[in-house]
Amino acid sequence: MKVLRKMFGSMREEETRESRRLHNEELYNLYSSPNIILLIKSRRIKWAGHVACMRNRRGAYRIFMGKPDGWRPRERPRLRWDSNIAMDLQEV
């Protein structure tokens, strides 16, 4: 964002003739680049679909679909990769 602010400079208000810094959304519109968070989420969902189509012998499929046995820590459960995908699908 710092580099984009340097490239595009400040914005001058028409009514008051004062300059101000551009907000992030205005910089995104000027630069017209995709939102990086949405790009990461879409690629994560795409990869999950790819893994779901794999066969049972593949390691990625077994890790993605399997549930591990063993003990659990007493604190809050950590976010797992599949729970992130479930949240992304709910947002989409």
C-alpha cells in the first residue's frame, strides 16, 4: 500500500481544494488488482476440489479426508485446513 500511495500520490478535493491521502479501496480501484485475500480463498477452494477427486491411495486425499486418532490438547482446538475451507465456502 505504501508503494501504491507513492505511485498515485494524494487526491485533491474539488470543493475545498485540500489534498488528502487515498484510502485503500480507492487505491485498489485505481490499481485494479484483485483482492489478495479473495484470490487465496479461491485457490484454496480449487485445490480442495482437486484433492476431493483423488483416489483413496493418494496421501493428500487420506490426510484431507481422514481423522487422526490420539489425544487432544486441553486448550481451544486449533483451526485446521479443512475448517478454513468450510468457512470460505460459507462466505462464497
